Amino acid sequence: MISTSKERRTLHRVADDVTCLLVEDDYHLRSLVKNYLEDYGVRVICASRLREVTLLLAYNQPNLIVLDLELGQECGLDLLRELRARSSIPVIITTGRLRDEIDRVVGLELGADDYITKPFSLRELLARIRAILRGRATRLTKRQRGSERGCFCFGGWRLERRTRRLTNPRGEPVALTKGQYALLMAFLDAPQRPLSREYLLQATRVHEDVFHRSIDMHVVRLRRKLEDGSGASSIIRTERDVGYVFTLPVKTS
């Protein structure tokens, strides 16, 4: 029989190697949340101001962010807007303004994955974290399984998903980095449609150095691989003030 709450919590760990970035300016609440989540196996790193977050993200890759929308005189929506322009890290927003739904609605429209109103139950917060991470893991598994089957054909090019082997119209193999493959897959999944830079960042799951590297750099490097003599600007076209369009029709088999 399990005799202590600590032992019970050990048996109900969220997952291995899960890191949460907690952005909260209330020291007491920050400590409560941190201690509670760490009892369930979640590594928690903390920030109390927006300026601290960028530095923490430069050296850490959290699986999820819990973001307070009211950080003294600062607004968490500004950080959420920046995060969504650069990455797809799941975000749960918290707010203490019970009478005003505007912040919650705007937060969800900006790309927050969920919200919870203060004062909240630590158990409920843990349940929401579990649900988001479980849903993300399921989507990733489905995407990985789908990417292992069949191939894409476009303009004489061929990409075999199982082996990740790309060949040019002359049948010659063209090497792709992990990031270039993910970016090409994002284009091939939505050909001949304008895709924003924010969409491409989320679709490619490029979290490494997202605060230091632009998606434009990844596009330039992929273009070079696809040039094949005539230039790939006609294959990946820049849409001003929007993003990029993969111009060729794509067939799957």
C-alpha cells in the first residue's frame, strides 16, 4: 500500500524529461506551482518578467509554457504574440481578471492552447498540462507514421518519405538536413498555397535557435538545393507581406 502523497505522485509522473517554463510574477504562487509540478516529475524553470523569457528560451527548450497575462505593468499577450511568431511551443495562459473575457479570447486567438482562471486548482493545471502534452504526442506520432509511407513527386523531383531520399529530375540524390526535410515536407503538404513564416515555423517544429534564426534562412538554403540550374525562386516564390508559395503541383503515391 502507498502510504505517502509523495509516493503516489511518483507513480503518476507526467512524462520523462518534460520541462515547463512558468512565467509568473507572484512569488508565492510561482513557488507553489513549481513545487507541485516537480513532485510529478516536471522540471520547472521560472521567469517573472518578459525580458527574462528570451534569455531562458535561448538556453532551454521547454515542452510547454504557463504564462500569466498580468506581469506587473507588463502584458503577457505581447510575449504570446512573439512566441507564436517564432515557435509552436504549447502555451497555457493564466489570468486573474474574472469579469473580463477579452484577454482570454485574444490569447486564444493569438494561439494559446488553453487558459485557466485564477485562483486555480494545482490539480486542474496538472490535468491541462497532461492533456496538451498527450494531444501533441498523438499528433506527432500520426504525422511521423504518415511521413513514413509513399512519396511526393513534383516537377521531375521525387521525395521518398520512408527513406527521406530526395532525387532531382536527373535521378541524382540531393542531401537534405533534418530542418530542410521538415521545411520541404511543409511545402509539399500544402502546395500552391501562400504559407506564412509563422505557419512554416510551427509546421517544421524548428525550435532550435528560433530566437536567433529566421525561417527565411531555411528557405534560402532549401532553394539552393532545389535550384538544379534554373533557380528555385520559381519553385518557392516569395509572397510579399505573406510568406512563401510552393508553386509546383504535387502528386503523391
